[in-house]
Amino acid sequence: MKTLLATLVCSTTFLLGGTARADDVNTMLRQALADSSVPAMAILVIRDGKIDAQAQAGVRANDGKDAVRADDVWNIGSNGKAMTATLIARLVEKGVLSWDAPLSRMLPGLSAGMRAEYRDVSLADLLAHRAGLPPNPDEAWINSTYTDTRPLPLLRLEYAQRALADAPIATARGESHYSNSGAMIAAAIAERATGKTYEELMQSEVFGPLGMRAAFGPTVRGQNLGHKEGKPIAGLMAGNPLMMAPDGEINLSMADWAKFALDQLQGEQGKGKLLKQETYVFLHTAQGETNAALGWGVMHFPPQAPQRVLTHLGSNGYWHALIALAPGSGDGLLITANAGEGSSAQASQQQMAKTIMAGFGKAKTGK
């Protein structure tokens, strides 16, 4: 599971107080960008259900001088899985889908070729990485979809067909094994049930109601760019194939990502805009004996005063993003970078997270 649990077990080197001052986050960004492998980063801190601090530093592309701006968009990678889970939850509340229906009934056209081990898997199993699915089906086929002109729902249905013909790597509803296939198959189910594309559904069910502006696919010159092997990358291959959007090929500003984060925090208090209170709680609850919720990892931090924190990391290889939300205190953290593999982005973000998360809950306690 791509969460922070394994990386936040040691003590922090310095701690923020009850609020994150602008000079604190700017200092963190300067320290992170001292390593030239990361051209730019942005950070947004939520305290007690409100945006407390936001900052960004660096350049959009390391072959130019155009500074990143507060309203620039960033690719958040697999952090989009929580948004896909929220979309599915909306459709469940509307009676279009069911958490408990078996795959064989939700995808009857694929039933004949579906391995027996997957036939009784549910949407909750898929979104909590407990379906026993491998990480991906045939990656060569996935790469071929960059230039496949068939409609995206057809490609996603073929993805599901291929994934459900693969041998499982674990028993369903046992341990959590991270897989991109869960969100992809859930999206294919939603598309079949509604007759709408995943992109249309996300706009009508998540982005629109929250007043978010978001886009799918790679950014282009003139915008913030991801970086590959130390160089800016744009064009068709600057992201995952568009078919993979349900796994997290979403670009949005920090302010728009914060709209989703705030709704997730407020939802458990009965103040969310998208779902019933009990549905938010269900999405945020670890399944079985795992640390995996639906689109989230669940941990308890900091060690000296632990509280439940929802976490996730995301990267398509050219960007890196991190989210941590503490529903009990209304605190949260979003960090993004326009560099991924081969850079210090993940390590820097995890160090920032340790520092800021140590202050989660202090705004309410006054400590």
C-alpha cells in the first residue's frame, strides 16, 4: 500500500507548533529545493478544517526561469484513487451500484473468462486492494493504448478482462496487495452501469459539486511540467495512457485538491457535500485486518499522541504527490513536486510530512 506508514516511524528533527506559519513552509521548500533534482514543489497545510498555510517555490521546467505559481496545476498520481472511490460511493448511494454485488454480476459480459477466484470480489475489495489482483495486467498492452483510438470505456473494459484472467497473487479479502487494477475495474463497472465515461462521471459527481477544476492527461509547455531523468517532459508520453485516469492521471491546483481534502475531512463530521456521514466513515475505515481503506491507507501518528490519519502517495514517474488527513482534528497536508523517479521528491515530502503531522491536533488542544 502506498502510504506513509513505513516512513513515519522515527521522531522528527524539528516540530511546528499548533499552526504552520508561512515562513515555516517556505523554509521547508527552500531546504527541499536545495537538491536540484526537484525543480519545484508546493505545499498546503490544513488546520482545524481550514487552509492554514500554502506556498510554492521553484520553476515550472528546469530548462527555463518561469516560476511556479499558486494556481499552477500538478499531477497527483495515485492520490486520485480516493477520488475514484468517492465517485463509486456516490453511485452506491444513488442505488446505481452496490458495495456487495459480486464481479460476476457487475460485469456479466466478462464472467465467462473471469477466473473463479475473482467472481465473488466486491467493489469494496477492489478499492481496498483486497481482491488478490496483481499490480497490473500486461504492461506492454497498457503502453499500446497510448495510440489506441478506441473509446476509453472500451479500453477500460478490455483492461478489466485482461486483469481478471490473470492468476491472483493472494486470496480475496485477506491481506492488502497494492494493485492499479482495482480502481480500473471499479471505473469500468461504473461506466457500464451508467453509460457515461469515467471523465464525465468525475465531473458530474465529484469535481462539479465541489467546485473543482481538474483535467486528465499530461500538462503542456506553458504549464507546470513533470520531469524525466532530470529533463522536462511534455506531449503524449508525459503521463500514463488516458485509459489509466481512474488510477490517478489527474492534474489540478493545490486549491482545487484542497477542496476535495476538506470535504473528506468534513464528511466524517456530517458536513460533507458529496456523501452521507456514514459513507465517508466507511471509505475511511481500514478493511479486515489491514491498513487499507477505500482509496486510502490508514495509520496512527504521531507516536507520542497517535490519531487516525488517512494517507497516500502518488507518482506517474514524472511527478510526486503526498496527502495526509486527520479527520478527528480536521488537520491535513498536501505536497506536490514536478519530479518523480530518480529525484529526492519523495524523501523530501516524507520529511516534511513527519514534521507537520507531528502538530496534527494541536490547534484544538492548544498544546
